[in-house]
Amino acid sequence: MLLQFHVRTPRCQAAVAALLVMSATAAQAQDRAFPRSDTTARKLGELVVSATRSQTTLNEMALHATIISRAELAKSPAQTVDQLLRTVPGMNLPGAPFYATDPTGHQTKLRGVSNSKVLMLLDGVPIHDPFFTTTQWFKVPLSSIERLEVIRGGASSTWGNLAVAGVINIITRKPTDNNGLADLSYQSMNTVNAALSKNFVLGHGLAIRLSGDVLNTDGYQTTPGEFLATVPGKGPSSATNSNLRLAAYYTPNSEFDAFFRLGYHRQDQDVGGYEFGRNLQKGPDGAAGFTRRFGGTNRVDMKVWGQRVSFDKQNGAGCYLLNAGTCNTAATSSPLVQYANSDDVNPYRELGASVMMSSVFSGFPANLQFGADFRRISGEDSATTYNRPTTTSKASATINRTNYGQGTQQFVGGFTQFSIYPTAKLQATVAVRYDHWTNTDGVARLTKYTNGVPASPLGGEVEDGSKGSFNPSVTARYQFSGKVAIRGAAYRAFR
């Protein structure tokens, strides 16, 4: 059993973080991310980058890639994955951590490209919110990560939707012994991060990992004090994230391995510190897959996954009740009235699958991959918007309107990727992919209210739609010497 405990005061934390950020930034500018010795650099350089969907090592990458190892994770002062990724060149994330910001507005940018155009994967499975397409950061505690792969540049020719600016694949830890881990850290704003895991190596190629984690924080106030008077009721944001996960791995021999993962996740946020403002996400998810190798040069990979999310979102607000029926946000007199100006209930579901076949040609320096992907997302949105209250009671905030929407999106895509090594110094890859998606079962309905009385609903069923996209790419890398290489890429990507 390994026990870790960290105490990070604000001054010490800031100083250490500044030093680590500077050193990590300089190191990551190289393809051999975070080198600490020639041996470490060589091992990283020989690592197969799974986010490429090919058997490409880091040294052979035509697109700029960064690997963050487990050793670097242990040294980082970051509490969450989004904080860790801020140190990666080209990544643009908000200053506040994800748990202190509205989950519907997370901005994950790579090389300046806007949100929802960076594909986030967990062991090759998307971890995007099916409704808002933002990243489900709360599902991935740092304690569960073995390494991260960051690939800059469009990858729609192999991954399809969302991979416009790049791909980030998070590789989780697998049990290799019967050890356990208890990790506890404390930071400013009463931020406590606790994780507990236990490995079970049962023999005959079977291993199990049980893990749980909780992050709780009182949060902080991002609005300067001089402006708080114009935002009545606003206080420090706070959050509690919790995860439970069971993962099983089966590797009976060198030619076959499989995995199964089942988890339950919960994020409870009070964004803005309002009395009636809350973002609550919860639900189970699961994934399974296998890899079958043939003769050491050919393999088949298959994965299936799914999740069910319940998202209850209240937007908090406040105002000052000057007199009966008059609620003013610009005034500074009491009494203060707090209420939720809107409430959204979003249940949605996702089901996905992928299959890929890969072959390395013997006697000819080339490899070939081809495969297919399927993803189906369905959900509803029941939204209620309220007027400002007319008394000190929240119940006096009457309904202004209701919105109801639903729909189903389905993505189907297939790709082929061919890499060739005509000389020891040159590597080139050509990839093509076609995607087709459909929108069905759509409904958009609006109901307005006057003095609590609903009018006739507007809208109704939405016409089904479909579209296709063809995405090719060409990449090349030439190694002039052991330390100098030139690379380039031309590609088409879509969102």
C-alpha cells in the first residue's frame, strides 16, 4: 500500500507551479516530451502513440505530439486534468479550473481553434458531454492516469467529428501488482482531493482495479469586489466531484487482451455561489473492448461504450426588492431576494462502437489501417424560465416561458490510413475518411406565459436532416539527423 499526502499553501504552491510550468513548457517544446535522461527520451521516443490509430512511435510522428508521463503527473501541482494541460504548448484553457466554471461553457482550445473542436478521448473512447460537447473533466481524476497524448493538427481523416484542431488521448493505469494507493492533498480555498484504489492480480491473465475519488472545494470568487454590488447574491463557487470505477483486464497471452470498465460519476456545482444556482450531473457509463494480434504484424481492435447522463441545471440570480413588485439588480438596498431564473432538465444517452484492423507488411516498410466508427446520441431538454420575484418569496418568481426540445444524432464513418517508409529517414502517411450523420426525432416547442397562464405552444416537430463529409490528409516527416527533423501536413477537417 502506497500512501501520499500533500499540503500546498498558496505561496509555496504558486512558486512551485511557476517553476514547473517554465520547465515543462521548455521540455514540451521538443518531441521528446519531458526528457530527463537519454534513456527516458529513448523510451518515450519508442512509445507507440495510440491517438494516431496506427502503430506510429513518437519519433516517427509527422504531427507535433507531446507525451506527459506518469512521473511528470506525480510532480505537477495540478489538481485536475484541465489544470495540467495548461502547461502544454498550444493548449488554451480558462484560468479558473473546470469545477468553478459552468460546465456548459468550458473552453478547450488547441492552437487557438475554438471550443468543441478538440477531440478528448479516454483510452480511445470519447469523453464529451453528449448534449453540450464539452469535456467531462470530472470523470478523469489525475490518480487514474498513466499518461496523456496530445496531438496537434487536424485528425478528422481518422477520427471524424470534433478532431479539427487535434486529439488528446488519456491513457488510464492498469494493474501490474496487488498494491493499493491512497492519495490525499489539500490546497487553498479548502480544496481537498482524495483518491483510493486497489489492484487485484488474480492470475491466468486477469487483473482488476477498484478506484474511487472525491474532490471538494469551497471555490473562490472570480468577480472583483468593486463589481459585486451590481451582481446581487453572487458568492464563491464551490463543487464536489466523485467517481467510482471498476475495471477488469484480461491478457491470457501476448496475442490477446481485453478490458471492461464500469463507472458512476457525479458532479455537483454551485457556480456563482447563488442560493438557488446549481449544476448537478450524474450517471453511469461503461466501456469494453479487445485487441487480437495475428503473427505479430496484424491486429484487430474493437471497442463499445455507452453512458447515461442526468443533468439538472439551475441558473442562480438575485435582486434587491425595493418595494412590492419591484425587483432591481442595480440597486444596493435590502432585502436581497435570491431565485433561479431558469431551470433545465437534460437527460441524454450515448452509445458508440469502433472497429479497426491494422497490418504491417513484412519485407516492405509500410503499414495499413482501416476501420469504422458508430456513435448515437439522443436526449431531451425541458427548460423553464422565470420572471423576477415580486416578494421576498422565491415562489413569486412566476413562469415566463417553457421550452422543450429533443432529438437524435447518429454518426457513421469509415477510414483508411496507409503509412510508408521508403527510406530510413522518410515517413509519409495518406488517410481518407467518409462520415455520414443524421438528425432525427427532432422537436422544438416554445410555450409563453402571461400572468401564469400558458399560451398555445409554438413550434413542433423538426424536419429530419442528414449530411456527409469527405476528409483526406497527407503527412510527411524527414529526419535530417538525430536531432533535426522537418514535417508537414495537409488535411481537411470538419465539425
